[in-house]
Amino acid sequence: MTQNQFDTDMEIQINRAVQVLKNGGVVIFPTDTVYAVGALASNTHAVNRVFDIKGRTNTKGLPALIGDISQIHQVAKIFPPLARKLAAEYWPGGLTLVLPKTDNIPLELTGGNETVAIRIPNQAAVIEMLKRVAEPVTGTSANLSGCKSSLNASEAKIQLGDRVDFILDGGQVSGGVESTIVTVNNDELKIIRQGAIKESDILKTAGKTGYSA
């Protein structure tokens, strides 16, 4: 995606979101399913702000979003061939991979776990934002914990507008099925949440007839 594929207003919004994120701020933006709250995944203070903004317990980790598969090593210490195969097939899109985290990803992001959930959302403006930030960004839903997910900027503003630094308005989103979450450990995988991608498709891509528990 190149800059001239966005209109002037979206260009301004993307650039503003990038600036805020790089300065340690918190941004609301659209994904392919719901609006999300983002901060630099490596910035402990900003990550803690996301938890506070949502009223979410910090024992439950946050996912990290990247804009391109080339950014994976900023967030994942290991990217085994099986995970690479799944990512090549389903990114951008409804696959979340759980992999061992890098040292620059704070335990605050992962709820104290040594693994991190990673995804590339299938939404052009946010992919461009993530590429320009050039760092992993948190991608949890833009709503108060326990409340309805936001499907447009107005809904996100009602719930969280006075708590964040910028809202990127990408219009209405689908509210589609949440991502399928897969843990990969070397050549073994475990599907820990059924979602947008069927278990049978994951196993077919992986070349497996079953999966490891």
C-alpha cells in the first residue's frame, strides 16, 4: 500500500496516529473486525495506560499487531517454519499466532507470560499505520472492559474518547468473527480459540490431521 492510495484526510489521520504512537501516546483505530486501542507494545508506560483506559485486569495479556511479516522478529523470539507457513497463508486476516516473545516486549503486555499473541489485521489504513510506526502496536478492542465492542469511531469515542490521545476514523467496520488463535511450538500447534479460520483449514495448511494439546 502506497501513500497515494489514501485520500488526503486519511493521509493526515494516519500520519497523526503514527506521530502519537511514536511519542508514547494511545490511539484508537479500525481493524477488520472492531475498533482497537493501540500503543507501542514495547512501551511499558503506554501499555499500562491501555489497561487503565479499558479498565482491564493486567493479568490478561494484550495482542500485538504488526503491519508486515518482516516485523515479526521485533515481537517474536522464534518464528518456526510451521508458524511461517500459517502466516503466509492467512496474514493479513483472521489468524493470531502465539509465539515466544522477544526481550523488548514487556511482561506487562503479555500478562506475565513469555509468549505473545501476534496478528496482521486485514485493514488497509491500519496496515499502513503499522508499517509507518515500524514497531508492534497493541490491538485490543476499543471498549470499556465488559462492554460492547465499537464498530465505528463514534461508538469508540463515547466509551473511550476522553481517555485516549487520538482516534483514527476509518468508517464502519464489520464486527466480524474474532480471529482464530493458534499456539505454535516448533512443528506442533494447538488451536486455543476457534474463530474466523476453520480448524480444518488450519490443519490442512499445516499438513496435519490433528493437533497437539
